[in-house]
Amino acid sequence: MENALAVVDGIELREALRSCLGVERFVEEVAGAAPFGSHDQLLAVADRVASSLTAGEVEAALAHHPRIGERATGDGQAQRFSLTEQSAAEASDAALAEEIARGNREYEARFDRVFLIRAAGRGRAEILQELRRRLLLDDAAEAATVAGELLDITMLRLASLYPPDPAAD
């Protein structure tokens, strides 16, 4: 099997990167470092760039993320990521959904941005617990938490698009 990184052209790579993190500097800097010899090389560059986002870039990236418990609009790769990430076993629990919706409203009133959390691998109850905890943080601590969550989401998405090449082991 051919290494997926070896056959990615610049346009395809940019579209893939944009679906992982909707920040143009991230897209251009990571794509500009191509070609990548390995999955690990790609992830290292992406991690370095995504870790250096400015507060404004983080805020801009949040525009590409739906609220927890809401469906993303559109049918692109970023929306498919969101749908998969937010699919939790207890998603049909109406009381839990209402608590999350209430928490989203409180969070947005408090921090003036959408609540962002890496939903992949987390249940709705865990997400609600984290939402409540983060409502108690000061602005600086929450801004750092949001940046960290955004980095986690970005790296998980990118790793799913370009998994390690088993032949490289």
C-alpha cells in the first residue's frame, strides 16, 4: 500500500488541513512544510503550528465548531468530523441534552464564545461535568483550556485523515 502522505497534492492537503482546523495560517504553514516523509513528521509540524495560534485565531476557529449537542450545518469533512465526534451513547437522553443546552447558554453568556471540548471519546455526562467545571474558571484559564481542546481536536482529526503507515513500522 502506498503511503497516503506521498500522494497528497497541495490542494488536497490544504482542504484536509482546513477541515481539521479552520485557520488559514495553520493551513498554509503546515502545507508549506510538505512533503512529509511520515505520519509523525506531519503531526509534529501540525502540532507546532496549532500550538502557536493567537487568541484571535482560536476565536476564528471556534466559528467552525457547532455547540455541543447541535448538528453542524453543511456536508463537508469538518461537519462529518463533528457529527462523529459528538455521537455519544446517551445522546437521546432529553434531560441531559437540556442540561447541556442550558450550560452552553451560561457558558456563552460568561465567555462570549461557543463552549469547545474534545467530544470524541467522551460521554455527554462527562462533557456536562467538564462544562460546569469550566464555567468556574477565570478568563485566562479558560482561554488556555479552549486552545488546548482545539489542539486536541485538530490533532485527532488530522491523525484520522493520515494514519500511520503500517509498512513504516
